[in-house]
Amino acid sequence: MKYRREEVCARKVFRAPYVWQERDGVLEACMPGAYLRFAAEGSELLGVGIDRRFNRGCPANSMPVVEYFVDGGPVGTAQIPPPEPDAPDEYPLILAEGLDPAVPHTAEFHFRAANLMLDRWSDQKTHLRIGGVLIGEKARLRNAPRRSRLAIGFGDSITEGVGAVKRFSGWDDLSANRAPGSWFPLACSVLDCEYGQLGTGGQGVVRDSPAMPALRHTWSRYSEQASRLNGGLLLPEPDYFFCAMGTNDFKTDISEPLDIEAEAGEWLRAVRRACPRAWIFWLVPPLGMHDGEIGRAMEALRAAGDDRVFRIDTASLRAGFDRRAKPSRYADDGIHPNGDGAARLGALTAAAVRAVLERGGETHFQ
């Protein structure tokens, strides 16, 4: 079936905030969780053009995994094939065809999983790059629907969605991982937020991961090469700023003593400078690591006059996880939430945010 290509940076194509870096008309995402939404009328098909120029040399089992759905239909999943030596730069991935052109159609496309161990921070091998959206020859784009609020969320493998599908056994099997199934997108759905999801396995506030430096060095950047801030500000300013860090901030491989409380406080002050009015929430890791330090850092900011900084307690779910990495109710390996665990973390987060906002006079929830 014939189609035509529209530029992915067209105004009517909605891109998840804070995660897509635009380079020469192509959108690039460093970490799983990024998504696009677009709509068309008069179209028999919808698809996306995957730019694979920088995926050359990436093993087939480490190529980006994506998922998508059209008009609220069933979710499709695909792993992008690595480019052959003489293959075109852009790979057309058809999301749906045989559609009724008499009615409009909407597609949502997500970066589901990627290999952590190929240096996602400074090497583009495992990045997802989108060059265009594909629609019928006589079709035209229409404005994609958008939610009412904006959120950004930072975390480790729990936020990345590692082990959300089945027990995680290693980065050579990406089928265990699903970024759209982690706690953060679920909470954002309840809160009616478009979101930027920035979870990477192994990362801590202070401790570097195998894939990228610690959060204090990376939160303000798309990748090693490009800043996420504009004039020192995160724009557009998010309504909600989330962090779910702490699990990986242990002392192994760190040459200097950890001071999570001080580092968390310094980082939160930097976030506040970049987001002067955002509500900031820190979700305590479900295993409870550094709960006290996180709480004290946030209380210090509140004592200094910042009344939009809140800790979200996860103690009520802690019995469903296991620090010994043994299978438990909410985590098939005791640590990474399964579907049930992610849903409960997301629900707990959304309920906590609603309670805070209602106390603060924001009653926009129905």
C-alpha cells in the first residue's frame, strides 16, 4: 500500500515532553519511555519512519524495542531490525493498514526497551530516532489529542520498566522490560499528564550506572552532547516533577563517602531553580533505601520556605518486595516491580499527589 511521509517535527505531531532531542529534522531519544502521538484523516494506514543511521554496529538483540496502538486498539510490539550495509537510512514501520479513510485515526508510538550496557549516554547505537510519520497518499495530518498537564520523572531501572513483563535475567533479553508499564506512566495517566520518562537502570543520585553518570550530572541534559535546559530553565515548565532514586546509591565502586542527604538537597535546589513553580515529589524507593536522608533533605527545603516539595512514602508496599532479590508478591526478582507492583506504585503516587494538590487548593480533579 502506498503512503507519503510527513516530517516528524511537524506541529501537529505530538511528542512526549523533555525526552526527544531534535537534530536536523529527526527526533532522537536516549532512553526508553519516549513516545509520539499523531492523527490523520483520509488515511488507510499509519506508520513511522525509523532513522537507523546511528544504529549501525548494534547487535540485533539490542536494537530498540517499540510498541504502538491505533485508535485504542490492541498493542503491537516490534524490535527494530539492524540496518543492512546497503539498506536505506529510514526503515518504514507500518503500525496499521486497511483503515477506513472515511473516519480519522490516531496512533500512539512508544520506545519500550533498549540495551543498557552499550553506553546509551555517549553512544547512539541503542537510541531511537524518528524521521517521519507515514500516512496515506491523499491523507492529511490533524492535531493529535493532548492531556491537560505536564510531568517529568527521573528514576532507575524501576522507572525504566525493567522486569515489568517477566523476571529480568539480563540485557540480552529485552522482552522482560516495558517502559510504558512502569509506575510513572500509570500515575501520569491518572493525573492527566503528558510526561517525560527518564529512567535508567543502575543509576543513582550520586552513583554512576554502567550506562551513564549519576543523576546530579545528567538530569539537565538529553545526552552527553545536549542540554535539556533553556536559559537555565526547563521549558515548558512541568506541573509535576518526580524522582524515584536511591536504590542504587550504595558504596560499592565509589571512592568518596556517600552523603545522600547533602547531594539530594543540592540537586533539589538546582531543580527548583530550573522549575520555579513545579510541584516536586520524591517517591521513596520501594525497598526503602535512603528513606531518612531523602526525607530530611526535603524537610530542609520546606523549612527554608519551599512549600511545593513532598516525599511520597512507599512503606505500605514494602512487604511485597525483597532486598535479598528473591521472588515476592510485587516483584518477580524481589526488586523490579511486576505488573501488579508497578500498578500499585503508580496508584499510590497518584493518590499522594491528589491529596497534596487538594490540600494546596488545586481542585482540578474530577
